[in-house]
Amino acid sequence: MRTVQNSFAIELASHLLIMEKLLLITQVIISILLSVAVLVQSKDEGFTASGNQGFQATRRGPEKILFRATVILAALFLINAFSFVLI
């Protein structure tokens, strides 16, 4: 009976290590993508060259897609970070 418990504990520890590595790799990938998305957004004119037309309040086209992708990446980053802490 004791060997069954020991083998279960070893198997559980093995699965936790694999999950830890997977979450760590995912966190690195998400952080790199999030950094790139923020840096691309931080340019003054963005994708659409508006010239001297002033501030454009609405996002259109690629800027809108990039903004939504940034929000999604930030949410995934937080979820992944909390998951990593729980393990």
C-alpha cells in the first residue's frame, strides 16, 4: 500500500514540474508578444499617418486590432501569472 502512495506522489510531482515548465514558457512568450504590442502602439502616429489632423479618438483598422490584441495579451499574462503562483 505504501509503494502505491509513493508512486502516486512521484507521478504527481512529475506532472507538476511539467506544468510549471509549460506555464513558464507560456509566460515568456506572452510577455515578449505583449512588449512588442505595446512598443508598436507607443509610436506617435501608429499605423495610419494622420499628418497634422490632430488626435483621432477612434481606432480603426490595424490600430483597433492591435489594441484588442494588447488587451487580450495583458489578460492572458495576468491569468498565467496567477496560475503559476497557485502551482
